[in-house]
Amino acid sequence: MTTTLRQDVSQTSRDILVEDPRTRRHRRLWTPAFLVAILVTLALVALSLITGQFDVFGGEDWENFWMFSITRVPRTVALILAGAAMAMCGVIMQLLTQNRFVEPSTMGTTEWAGLGLILVMWLFPYASLFERMIGAVIMSFIGTMVFFAFLRKVSLKSSLIVPIIGIMLGAVVSSFTTYLALVTDRLQTLGIWFQGSFTGVIQGRYELLWIVLIVTILVFITADQFTVAGLGRDMATNVGLNYALVLFMGTAMVAVATGVTATVVGTLPFLGLVVPNIVALFRGDDLRTNLPWVVLVGICTVTICDLIGRVIIAPFEIPVGMVLGLVGGVVFLGLLLRQRRKGGLVT
């Protein structure tokens, strides 16, 4: 019976999405454009490996290999995992809220993760990185559920109301987190976290990010369920989907990915907003065939922003969160203007 339900949900999502002409045109995944995207991603990954102040081609062979393995490789792996995970978080939340302006940084999830980090460091001063991650994940989950609870109580007359609610909640939580950091003498730690940077990612401090790979695989497996859930509670329930379960599952995935990434890297603002919207703009809304594109574009976006931060004022670095914030802010305004021209802001 479970298999039959899964097949019905998958077929329903395909039947509905096939109406989008862009989706019909791009249903095939392995196209020349996708192969080019893979090559571009690999080229950026290789460029990340060789970019930096340490010359990997000079010095003693053993010294080169040692420095390369404990700094460049972990940093590049972190770029790949964090970029893919946070981009997919944006896809999940946009489907569950039926709003293209939603992602972890516009719904307060990242601020709740920061509160979890500060609470753990305050209550357990000698907590390990894994224990801090647990606190960030738990608070991210709580914060996301609070966000959904607010949405159920608010009459949505505009698609802008949803991110405004998230930003408002995030500001409140961020203020409380800043107060805790101030009274516990951890304001500098909080400032570093809010910047979001891969500078401190070395061997021994990035391995937790492999957890988000599990989240990425689970999103691929459950893509059809999220697609149907994106049609709304009533429609999803009518086709036999357990909407509450999918909502819980999506919230848990986002909480884990956001908590882990926040613990290791910090905040990556607007990544989950920019990437899914760019992909949907050219490929429509077929989630299953769009997910590989979301992963690749997410990796490319984070890697490019990180490379810009590394070279623009070398030998110093600009935190990747600052570059992403600038790029994401411009794209966010562009999306608002585009929706206004289409008359899509009022729902």
C-alpha cells in the first residue's frame, strides 16, 4: 500500500507539473547544458584548491601535501557540502510555504541556530563542536516550527508577508542572542559567526558537514512528496499525502542542515533564496529534475563568492557571508521588482 501511495503521489506531481511548458522542455536531466554545468563546477572546485597565499606548487613535496590536505581540501569540501545543502534548504522551504521569497535566512532559522550555539556555550563552556551542533539543530527546529505556527495564524494578503514575518522573528531572536553573548563575554564569537567564513575550516573542524550529505540524499529520495506538498495542504491531502509528516520531515531536514552549517561555517545569507529562483526561472518547477541543478548552482555560487573574498584584498579575506549578502540582496530586490511587474505580490 505504501508503494502504491508513493507511485500515486509521484504520478500526481508529474501530471500537474507537466503543464508548465518550461518543465516539459527541460524534463531530461542529462543535456549538454547540464554537462557544461558539471564541467564549470569542477573547474571552480579545482580553482578553489589552488587559490590562496600558500603556494601548493612550491617548497618541499611533503610540506606541500600536508598543507594541501589539512587546509585546501577541507575548505573546498566544506564549500561543496554547505553550498549544496543550503541551496536545497531553500527549495524545501519555498515548497512548504508556497513562497519564493523564503529560505533559512529570511525565516529566522539561522538566527535560532545562533541562539542554540550561544546557549550551549553559555551552559556548557567546554562543549565540543558536536555538542554545539546539537544545540544549533534543536533550536533551528524549534524556530522553524514557531515560524510555521505564526503563518497559520496570519492572513496572507501578500507574498511579502511571509518573509517579513521570518525577518521579524529573526530580529527578535538575534537581539536576545546578542544580549546573551554580551553578558557571557562571547560577543566576538557571535560576530564571527554572523559573518560566515570558511577561513577557519581545516582538518578536524569540517567533518560534521558530511551530515548534510545525508540530508541532501534524503531530499532526492523524497522529492515527489515535497512537490505535492508544495501544492498546498488541501490538495496534498486529497491525493493521499500525509501533509503533517512531510512538513515535519522537511522542517527536520532544514534544521539539521542549517544547524550543522551554522556550527562549522556560520551564516550563508540568501543562498537558499537566490539559487532555487535562478534554477526555476530557466527550468520551471519540476523539483526532481531541478535538484541536481540546484546542487550545482549552489556549489558554484558559494565557491565564486569565496574566491572573490579570497583574492579581492589578498592576503586578507572578506567573509563569504558578506559577499553572499551583497549578491543575495541585489537578487532579492530583482525578484521583488519582477514579481511586481507580473502582478504577483498580491495573493
